[in-house]
Amino acid sequence: MAYKRIVCMTGNQNKRDEFMKLINNLNFIIPKDTLEIESQDEVLVAIHKMKDIISDIKIDSNTLYFIEDTSLRIEGEEVGTNIKHLMNNISNYVGKKANWIVTIAVSDGIDIKIYQGSLEGNISNKDLGNSGFAFDKYFIPFENNPNEFTISELMDLKISKDFYSARFNAVEKFLKNKYITKIKISEIKPWNGNYQKE
């Protein structure tokens, strides 16, 4: 079935700007605030986040609903999906290998499909560059980056972030419908564990 609308549910303006460049005719709504589950499993976090958000809206059968979750796996650390507090402690991770993972959950109100993109790199010893947001000034991609610039510095050089973006990789998988898993919302078991701290 072809959907007339794709609605991205995020209140993050920086992410909205990036998604608008990557997906044609994308619509946005700001979802209700939700407590995200505490887990190092990005897929599980995205599934429960989507289930929680979608339970609060009226489903339109012509609409595909879309959320994104960002995580950063850092060697020897437990940052993962609990990325909200990363920037306050970024200096603790200098020089460590990292994997930026973007998980997209997409739902028609019946099923949830999961798409993922990733980018390997390491953490800079200081914020470098003037462009981007979040950890763009600290993340040094490994691939095609002989000068070891941060994503922010690469953007300053007018190199498209699409070449160094886990978000771009995840959207590309979504547009090609290359999902890694699919689950019916009715089959998602209630979460009985802890939630991420605010």
C-alpha cells in the first residue's frame, strides 16, 4: 500500500531539518513526552518508544508514522541509548572508539518496522568545528577521513553530512524498505524494567 503521508514524530528541530532534506513531503508532529525504557538494545528501545507514542494518537490508515532514536556505543562504557547525558560527560570518552547508531521505527498503527544505520569513529579530545549539533563536534568518523576531522569540521568544509551520517544511512534503508525486524504492536509485551532517568 502506498501511503499519502509520512509523519515524523519529533520535537528536535535539528533532526527535523535533516529529515526534511532526506525524505520528500515529510510532515511533523511533536509527540507527547514519554519515558524511554532503559536498555542497551536499540531495537527494543525504539519499539517501546513507538508503541508508547502511537497509543496516544488517532491512527490514519493513509499515514505512516516515523520516529528516530540515536545511540552511541563507546568502547568500555554504557552510554548506548541513554544519550541524553552524553554531552555533560563527553571528556570521559576522549580517544575511545565509538559507533553512532540511528534506529528508525516506522508504523502503520498495526506493525512496527525497524531500520538502522551506523557509523564508526572515535571521540575527539575537544569540540572541533562550528557546524552541526549534539556530538558532531566530537565524533571523528573513520571512513574516508584521512585528516581525522570531526563531523562538524567536515561540514564546515562544505562536505555534506550525508557522507558521514548514521541518520542518512538509516533513512536510506527506510526508503529501500530494508528493515531489520518487524513486529505487530499487539504482540509487544509490556515493559517491566527501569526507565531512563531524566
